[in-house]
Amino acid sequence: MKKIFVSVLLTAGLSVMSGGSVFGAIPQAYWQYQQPFLDAAAANNTDEIIRLGTEISSLFVNAPNDADKAGILYSTYEKMYPAYEKKGNYEKAIACLKALIPYGQQLGFSDGVKIAKERIQKIDPMTEVYALTQNTNTTPYYGMKNEPKSGIYFGRVQSETAEPASSQEGIVSFYVECLQEDIKEYDYLIRPYADGKRVIHIALNMPQENDSLKKVLDSSSDSYLQSTMQYLSSLNCPVLLRIGGEMDVWTNLADPALFKEAYIKIATIARNHASNVALLFSPNIVSNWNVEQEQYYPGDQYVDWVGVSLYYNKYRNASNPTAMEDFEEMYYGNGIYSHPLTALKKIVDCYGDRKPIIITEGGAGHHISGSGVDLTGYAQNRLKEFYTYVNMVYPQVKGAIYFDADLGESNEYVYALSQNAAVNTTYKNTISNNKGALSTIGATPMAYVKAEAYQDTLDTISLYGYCALPSDSGVTVTYTLDDAVIATQTQMPYGCEIQKNALTQGSHTLTVTFKGGNGYEKIKNFVLTKDASGVVTIKSK
């Protein structure tokens, strides 16, 4: 696990709406709104910001697309999106962010554009209704090495101090420092799990980061790498090999060209010496400000799985456990923006159309060592969210490894489950309740689909709601069937069960209403149909 050491000077944009400026071909009617809009923004009057901002934007529909228009509309939308957010109207907030991006690009506000694009991801509640199905052919399958056709492997990092993998866990993880440690020295830990029942994940770290890449490329590393792969080939199980993980946030930041060359060398040796090894490209969930994850991607031919390190902690800096400025909390995914599946969307969108995804390490710190900061409740909530929904929302995700390790450092997050019984129980119960979990290789778990894709003969129709509000307000989900309320839930997974034998043959109206304490509301309407043969189908209305 690495920290992101980057100081970002964020320029939200140059305000061009101050009085006294000289403008070009600007609609004359604009001037009656300029000062009232600025006054509303100064007073934080959300209703007036929205009303006046809407008037201003409508005036410029047919205006020339010059710098004056770009500056005015960028600043207008920049003030409107927070007003919509405060009212819980995230769709309108996202529309404003999308609208300001081209003007920001035109004006050269690269930092502001980058922040806007990230915020679009982070404030989207991703509200959806899912259903449990036995039709596992609905799960994406790419035919990659060691990829299960459906389901997800859950597991933890293993060490001498960690609790042994349980019968519920289908993957175990170990770390090896490349060119510094001989993997055979860990055989006593690894070999017991190489029984063909579980997948083994090996994180081949680069201890000197970019300098280690240079050593990998030297011919003197050849025998070490060949010996490592020969050892992995001796394991009677599938192996996932993470090569130089988190390269995009190293302190000694990886040179993209050098990383790809070193990765390809290791990958080629693995392919030649270990037929049971699948290759893993695995960046951090948030890159150093100056690089992008895609810069390091070595190419589809050298990647079997795409991994990511995904930590969803309350504070960005454990040694200073306080909330940072809103834009920083949002960008790095802390506080109210720490929903793990929101953060995961970018990597799934980028690679999930062709590669299975795995979280190679991650979790939520439940304490900060050497301090009195107790984050037990927070960690329980976030772990429950992640392990309940990850494969429900993203069926492309087929593995998740919890960082069950104690770094033994003060003023750092503590993740070790052995040090928090409540969080340990939450982890175990949640993975046990996930119906898509693969406890062993070759198991046939159930799957989750969006409700509108449901078609099955199950006696019980199990529904679940997902809604990740970037807010401290709670969520209430109400299910209504043929105008009768059948369930109201305020806790994850916001579930509802409908017994098939209680349904008459024909069509029924199903309405699922999501409400947040901050004014957010989303209604999902479906038609649920039971045919003569007992098949139940759900479609969007």
C-alpha cells in the first residue's frame, strides 16, 4: 500500500463576472442578471443561484462561442452545481458540470476540468435496483486465464499473524519484494493453500520503485525471475501475479515507458515458465496528479486481469485525521465521498469491457494507531457496502482481497481484522451473505442482475437497492407492488422479497422509491410479469 504524495494547486477557473470588465458581443439582457447573480452566490442563496443561473445560461444559447461567453458560462455553471448538490438534485448538478467542461477546456482551465470530470463520477448516486438470479450466464466472461465464468473470489492477505483463510474465502494473497526476497522462503505459508481449491495472488512489489524497474531490465535479474516463475509453476492451483502494483503513486514515480518495458519482460518470462500464472496490471484507484493510469498499461496481450488498490478511508491523512477542503475530499475519495463503488467506476469503465477486474488490496481503516481515533462504525459501514454490492453493481469484478495486515507504524490506519472483533464479524458476515461468492474453484454461485433484466423461475424474487449519496443523510427505500407498500428499508442492502406463489398470473406494477434526507429522490418503475409456466420477468416501465 502506498500513499499519494502530491501537492495539487487547483485552479477552479478565472472569474470573469466581476464588475468593470469589458466584454464583446454579450446579450444586453445579461447585465440585469450579473450583479444579482453575484449577490446570490455571495449569500449562498441556492434558489436564487439556480434561478438566475438558468436565466443567464439561456441568454447565451445563440451567442458567439467566444472567450466572453466561455468565461461567463464557466463561472455560472461553477456556482450552480453546488447549489443543486445542496438540494440533493445530483442529476442537475452533473448536468452543470458537464456543461462547464467544454468552456473550461476552451479557457485552458485544465485543473478545473479535471476536477469537474472527477466530481461527475463522485456525486452520481448510481441508484439502481438489482435482483438475485440463478442464471449465471448473465455475468460477463472474457475467457482470460484463471477467470471464473461467474462469481467473485473473496479473500485476505495472509501472513504469520493473520487468521487462516476460512472456508468462505476462495483467494489468498502474499507479498514478495522483487529481487530482494526469494519466494521459496515463503513456501511454508503459500504451499498449504496450493491445493487446487483456491486461487493464490502474488504481489510482486518493486521495493525501490522506479529504480527496481531498471534492475529488472538488467540481464542480471533473469535467473531470479525465471526461478520465481518456476516456483509458481510448481503450485497446484491458479495464480494471479501482480507486477509492480500501484506504480502510478510511487514516491519514486515510475516512468511509464520503463514500467511497461519491465512489466513485459516479467510477463514474457511468466508465460514461458509458468502456465498456471495469469498476469495482473494493477494501479492505484487514484493516480498521482501528474499521471494517468492508462499511461502505464502494457497492452491487452500482456494483461489477463486488471487489478486496483482500493482503500476507502474516512480521512486522507491518518496522521492528521481532519476533513480537508471539499474538492480534495472529493478527488481522493474521503469523507462523504468515500463510497468504494463510486471510486471503482473509472477503472471498470476503462477496462471492464475486455478484462476481469480484481481489487488486489483494499479496505477501510478501523483505527488510527497511536491515537484515540476509533473508526469502527465507519469501517463497518464501508465494508458492508463494498462486500454487499461490489459484484452486484459490477459483475466484471471477479476478485477482492482485503488488506488484513498490521504495518506496525504509528499514526497509520489499522486494517488488521484481528485487532477489531466488530469489523472482523462484519467482514465475515457480509461475504457469507453475498450469494455470488466463490468459496472454491469451480463452485457455481448465484448472480445479480439489474432488476429490468430479471427472468427466472425462483420461488422467491429477491430485490436489492443501491444508492450512494455523497451526503451524511440517510437513505430510505420503499417498495410498492400494485399500489400496496410491501417493504420500507433504511439499511443496506435495502432488500425486498416477493413470493412467486403470492403473485397472480399476469402483469403487476412494481415501484421502488429512493429518498435521501437531503432532498434526493429517485423513482424506479417496473412491470413484473408471471406467465403460465411460472416464469417471472421484470422490465422497466
